[in-house]
Amino acid sequence: MAETEFLMSDLIGIGIAICITFGPLAFSAIYGTIYQKGKRNKLLEREKQIGGSFKDPITNLSKPIGNKNILNSSLIWESVVIGPSWWQMLLGWIGSLFGGRLNAFTDIYDWARREALQRLREKVISSNFDDVINLRIETSMMSSTNKSKDKTAAMEIVAYGTAVKYE
Amino acid sequence: MTQGQVQLVVSNTETIPGMTIVQSLGLATGSTVRAKHIGKDILAGFKNIIGGELKAYTELLTEARNEALNRMLADAAARGANAVVNVRFATSSVASGASELFAYGTAVVVQ
């Protein structure tokens, strides 16, 4: 009897240890995937409303297309900070052992850039301008140095350009 | 965009559309170094488990970039400019958790 109780408590201990070690990672893998998918679907819907396939107000040309007279202009910018989940970081680390394509990172950074651009489109519309010219996208890493204990890995993307209003 | 009493036209194109540049007054710069807030850092660390946008950092950097931009505008206004053209942003991480935001452009007089 005493022996089986000892075994039981041992098993519970091992179970707790497994939960603490792999719990956050499992949570990251399951909930993170669902969460990111939801956010990405929302972005797709927003892209359908403004920009997207038909009329995109953003160009990176230094002058607007056609001979349009510009009434006024202003600098406009939007930024977003997006980081991969722990699960994606693990996948990326495993992938980097073999080299080649890192789909986990490709997806999240592509999403981040589109999110920044979409915010810029929405800001252009809400601040009553017609177009954005001379768009620039700047990327910077917010991740910590190797020695630091801080595990946060994030990328900041700022999209900026000149918003113009036509006559 | 306004700074104090002076109304400055800011653009990241080489000219202000619809206006002509009459005088160049040199480079106007503005920078700020911001560190992450420890409370926000912990929250962002938790958010990092599931990935996605770290709103605390987005807000922090937005605020910091606004400050850098305002300093650049103050610099341009002090030179007597009424516009800043060819504005560029640059970001660099100074130390772990701190980033420097830098905005620069050419201060000009336009008509």
C-alpha cells in the first residue's frame, strides 16, 4: 500500500514537471496558432475593404501618377511591433539547423508588414487625404542581445510616406 | 503638423508638392532614446508566448517617434525654416531593451 502511494505521488510529481516544462510551449503552439489565424483573417477582411486588389492609395513613386494638382501634403506614418510565438521560435531554431526556408518566420513577418501598410491606408482615409506617395518601409529588431535573459523577440516595422490631397 | 506657433510643412519627398524651395537651411535632426517599461516588459513577455502584435511596444515606439519628430521640427523652426523635406526615420537598438529613434530631414524655406 505504502509502495503504491509512493509511486502515485512520484507520477504526480513527474506530471507536474512535464506540465511546467512543456505546458507553455503546448499553449503557445495551440492557442498561438488559433489567435494568429484569427488576427490574420481580420486583416484580410480589412484589406478587402480598403486597398487590396482594386484601388490602393499607396505608391512608392516620388510623384503621383498623372497630372494632378496637389492641394496640400503632410508626412504620415504608422508602426507595428510584432513578435513570433515561442512555438514559432522553436520551429525557426529547428529550421535554422538545417537551413533553407523558415516558413514560421516568413509568415509572421509578412503579416507584420501588411498590418503596418493596412494601418497606413486606414489612416490616410480617416485623415482625409487621397493618396500616399514616396512610401518607405523601415524595419528594426527589438530583440535582446544574446547574453540577456530577456527572451522577447520582436520586430518593429514603420511605414511612412507623404500623404497628398488632390484639388 | 504644427510646432509651437510656426506651421511647418513636413514631407518625405524631395520637394513640397505645389511649392518651390527658395532656401536650404541644412539638416534638421531629432532623436530620442527610450527603454522598455519593466511592467510592460513582463506583459509583453507573456504576450510573446502566443506571438502577434505587442501593443505595449507599438505605443511606446509611436510615442518615442513622435517625440523625435517634434525635436526635429523644433530644430528646423529654430533655423527659421517653414518646411522640412526628405524626412527619414532610423532606428537602432542601443542596449538590450532600449532603442534610439532618429528622424532627420532638410530644413528649407518654401514659397
